Amino acid sequence: MKLREDCDYIVRQALAQVQPDQAVRRALENRSFDTGRLVLVAAGKAAWSMAQSAWGSLGRKPDCGIVITKYGHSKGPVGTLEIWEAGHPVPDENTFAATRRALTLTEGLTQEDTVLFLLSGGGSALFEQPVIPGGELEDITRQLLASGADIVEINTVRKRLSMVKGGRFAQHCAPAKVFSVVLSDIIGDPLDMIASGPAFPDRSTCQQALSVAAKYSLKLSPEARAALERETPKELDNIETQITGSVRELCAAAAAACAQRGYRPVILTDCLTCQAREAGEFLAAIARSHYDTDVPLAFLAGGETVVQLTGSGKGGRNQELALSAARGIAGLDRAAVFSVGSDGTDGPTDAAGGFVTGHTEEALARQDISIFQTLRENNAYPALDACGGLIMTGPTGTNVNDVAVVLINAKEN
């Protein structure tokens, strides 16, 4: 089927263009770390790829270091660096143990020393040493993820429950210099919010954190509430930061791949922030509005949607977006909608995202699967699996948000 073949090609090409390898090499060009000790700390879903690239690029190898990434995202040894895998999107005991190890490796540094800090999305869960019991932090994280809160709101709360977030890791490393290379997974690249800003001054306030807690009726212990009232570092003089990638690059790469397949690409936005279901309905409306076209068209939207949990099914925001679009494009033979997470793991699943066409709703109905009920149960994964609509890439080694695409083939004249 041409639409699915085009989807797979676009996903493959776009992800290939946003791998962190070249970006990390560029960030380290003409960089020398000749004085003192050099400690490498990499955290996030792209940590392994970033660390591997850095290890190969550095003339002087780190004296020691650690890589902390999601389960299944490491691909073998990187020099002499320690490799740890841990929980995401909810931190676990391996998260806490790995972060303690990172803190130990960066203790007692001097002004002559440097910490090379490689940070990518997912770091909020993967790089954590809580100031409250770990079990309560896991519970609060689950509450936030289920509430429909966006990533900025979530990280405003998480950084105050942490010993390393909100600039505290850079503070811990002082007086050593911290050179931070960041792969951005948040719209607008706010450095204090990417992975909850372990090495950047915090722009949010404790009052904002308390407001988020009230808005989503978070269940907090007195200890956790007191932690939200703590201010985070507002000034740090030992850091230098370089952003190496973002969702803009993902959208541009996907648009170029669409053009290679004969579509006329239009990037609608690289700042998509809304409920996944709403985004799917909007993109379906775009497909209907432009269906009577004489040339193949592709409409792209990059960003990060959210899911408000109303059920206990299996899925992720990209799968839910795609399935929501299926109702709106029902009957449109020449249209498809797909959405994919650049890290290759959409929510707590092994799928990167979902793909639907004008035939998806009918195909599911023949199997007695209701899209409405499926979305209500947040159970998009098995529904898409039943109609061949899952996009499977495996862990990609990068993490620069999501991209959703509408494909419309030209009508026959």
C-alpha cells in the first residue's frame, strides 16, 4: 500500500537526520579539556548515542563517567564509562542508584575540573535523587502523567522534589565547570525545563509548582508539599550550555522526506501542544479540507501532545492521536495520518506511534472494535495492532519530540 510505504520511508529518513552523533561532534569541535579531571555524565533516552559520539570525538578521554538511559536503549560498552539502565517515564530504584553514582563521581571536584554533561529528553525520570521517599515520587509522577498536565507543568513540580533538578546538579559540581550539551525535547528549548534543568538556573517559582499541584488535585504528603515550597537556584556561574537538536529539525527532515516521495510539504507548526485526541481531530479536518487536490500534499505538525487518562489500557500519545484521526478521515481513500515519537517508544509501549487511513475505522468495526470506546479506555495499541497500524522502529538513539503527518494523494483526473 503506497500510503504506508510512504509513511515508513518518511519516518526512517526523518529519524536518520536527527540522530545526535553529528550534533554532539559539532558541539565538541575545537573543545579542549586539558586542565584538571574530566568527568562525563550522560542522562536521558539519547544518552547512549550522545556518549558514544562524545567518546569518539574527544581527543582526551574522560577520567571516569556514567551513562544513564532507559531500559533497552543502551547498545553496548562505551569506552570505560559505566552504563546504567533505569525506569521511564516513572523513575525506579535503578534511577536513584545510578544518580547516586553520578553524584559520587562528581564529588570533591576543583575549579580546574570539568563535567561534560550530555542531556536529552527523558532525563527527568532517568536522572533523579528525590528529597522525598522514592515510592511517593513514583506516585506523584504517575498522578502528573495521568492528569493531562503538559511537560512544563510536570517539570515545574518535579524539580522541587529533587536533589539534582532545577540547577542543583550544577550546584553540586561547583566549583568545577559544567559544559552541558543538550538535545531538546521541549518546544521552545527552555533549558530550565529540558529534563527539569539539572544544570541551568530555574526560571519557575515555588508558587507556580503549588499552583500546578492545586490545578490537578495532586495527592501530596506534608513532606512533599514542603518540598514544593523550596526555591531552586536562580544563578549559576559555573555552567556553559549548547543545544544540539530540536523538533524544528525533525519537522524539516520529515518535510524533506515527504518531498522526496512526491508530496508538497507544508509545516503547520513545530509548537503543537494540546490533547492528543484534539490534535488527531484537527489533522483529520485538514485532510478533509484539502482532499480535493490535484497534487499530492503533506501537512506536518511537530511538538508534544498530552493524554488525559480515562482508562487503563495500553497506548501512547502518538497512537492516540492517530486513532483519533481515523474517525475524521473515514472514507477518504487517498488520505492517511500518522504520528511518531522520535525516541521510538511511545508511552510505556514498544511502538513509536500509529498510522491510520480512510479504511481504518471500517477495518476495526469488522472486528467489533469501537474507536470511541478504545479512546475512552486509552487502549490504542491493541486496536492499531489489530489493523496493522502500529509504527515500530525500536529505540532510535535520539529524542526531539514528535511529528504528526497528513498525507493526501492527488485525485485522478
